[in-house]
Amino acid sequence: MNLTYLMAYASRKLHTKISLYQNEQESQSVCKNLELAEQFGLTEECTEKLLRYSNKVGPTIVSLNEYYVFGLVEHENHIFLIGPLEMNDEYKITRNICMEDWGHISTYRVPTMVVSEIVEVLLLIHNLAHEHEVIPEELLAHNFEDHLQSAKKNYVDKFFHDRESDAWHNSYQQEIREFDSIMNGDILKLKESWAEDYGGEVGRLASDELRSTKNIGIVVITLASRAAMRGGLHPEIGYSLSDAFSLEIERLNTVEDITRLIRNAEMEYTLLVHELAKKSRIQSSISYAHPYVNKIQEFILKNLHKDLQIGEIAELLSVTPNYLSALFRKNTGKTIQAYMTEEKMKYAEQLLLYSERPISEISSSLGYSSQSYFGKVFKNFSGYAPSEYKMRFGKS
């Protein structure tokens, strides 16, 4: 193993010093950060205490006076000592040395610890030197405070407090009814689930009320999207809507606005599933359905922004365009071109309603080179010119 190259790489990666010790004596060191090299030094006693933490089982991370951070990797009769780095308050290191007389670092500011980078370097050195490979999860569990145990303690404390104060969470059965309504596209049942009278309180997901409401909103929207997908909504639509609603939640600044958006999001998912169910009932009356039909529909949905040709889809499925056209029409009652146009116009409606993009950009984003032709197609589909549709129904 080329130790000099490895140490130089680690020094550049972490912007700190890498030393190699044998029998508690420094045999080799590299520090590409020249300012740090000139100003940093550890006392012999402090070095001895740090080296005692090394072990062959896996890399060790130690903090000094809960401020500086060092990494240790043992290799045969050598120990790599990596550091100093500055402590990152987000992570609590389980091993700490407290010393008044530890050395010096003058006025130089030590690089802040980036956990992913120090983990990467420690694992690289250890796994090159040992047959037993350590994975990141093992290293983190060995060196940082166990957040699982902390969470469990919080759970026990809260459970005890809630029982003492006779406080309970909201009804799980109501929650099932709410998301089943979305999955079934049942608008009436969804409204009934909202209106239910039940004991219990909504959980708290942050100490700050606004942040807690935002977190709850993101959870509800995520669950609603999954319920809609179970009801048949295409995953790409479900995920994209979930992302959009979650980003909108982050923008809002009142509990009332967030609550309103959560309800609107749930209703939107329910309406989408409801429309899908209607379409499914219509299609089930036709002798149905060749597996190629689903593939054609999925391909069109993923490529709404392109000027798709039937030949492209036929080539993808290794059949002739004429065969594909006849197959699609037989199973759906419409041509591929008509279905493609219909889906593009539905998407155009959404863009006109909810986005601030100009009509020219919407037209080109759907693969139309002519805005006037797009306008003509859209009017045939909706009964309105794009500008009129946006003005009448668009959200301000």
C-alpha cells in the first residue's frame, strides 16, 4: 500500500494533518494545508491519550475539549491520526478528551468537520488495510450518539406524560377512512371523514407550531399521494404533485393557509382518482385490453413535451405503425394521435391554471412549434382559447 499517496489524498480531502504513529512515535506525517502545519501542535500527553482510543475493529472518532475532532485508524502496528477538524454541533461524538494543556493552534481557523467526508476517508484507510470491511452505518453507530436511543427516551417520556394528562392522538380509524376515500376517488366520503367528531389531538412534529403544521402537512400529502396511487393514479403524477404541494407548504406562513392547502391537496388527489375510475368504467365496456395499450399510454404520458410520432412508439415495441394504430383503436375506441392530443391538452389545462408560464412557453413545452396551432387545438378541446381559459379559471 502506497502510504504516502494515501496520506496526501486524505490531507487534501479534509484540509488537515495526517500522521502515522508507531510505538506512540510519529514516523511520518503529511499536511498539505501549510498554514495549519505551521501553527498546529499537540502535547505528548494529549497525543498519547488520543492514540489509546484506536482499535483494529473499526475507525474511531474522538473530540478534544468538545471542540476539535480527530480520527484514528489502526493498521498492524501503526496508527493513523487524522486532524484536527472543528466540531460540528449537529453530531454528538461519544468519546471526548478534556485537557487544559493540550497543545496550540495559534490564530488559524481549523476546517469544520463534514461528517460524510471524514467517514469516507476513515473507511478508505481502514478498508484498504483490513480484510474485514466496515460500512458507514457501523462507523456512525460506533462513534456518534445513538439517536435511536434518544428517540426512544423521548417516546417513553411523552407516553408517560400523555397518560398522566389523559391526552391521546387523533383517531386511527378516522385516518383509515380519510385515505380510503382518496384511494376510491370518493369525494363525499372524504368530506364526511373531515367532518367526523373524534377525541384526541393531532401529533406534534416540531417544537414550533408553524414548523409542526408544515411537517404534518407534508406527511398528509405524502400519504394522500400513496393512497391515490393505490387507486390507480400514475406514480409520476402522484410524486410530482406531492413535490409541488410540499414545496408550496414551505412557502406558506400561517397555520390556516397550510391547513387549507392540505385539504385542497387531498381533494385534488381524490378528484384525479375519481376521473380515472370514470374512464376505467367507460373503457371496461370495450373488449379490452392488449398489454401494448398500457405501454403506449405510459410512453405518451412520459413524453408529453415531445412532438411524438406513431413510428417512434411502434419502433420501441418492434411492430409496424399500422398494426399499432389498429390495435390501439380497437382497444380504446380512439386513435393514438387523438389520445396523445387529449393528454397534452389536459396537461395544458393544468399549466394554464396553476403555472405562471407564458402561453408561448406552454405551447413549445408540449412540442408545438406554432403557438397559433396550439391555440386552435386547445380551443377545439376545451371550448376556450388558451388566454381566455387562463383568465377565466387560472389561479391568481
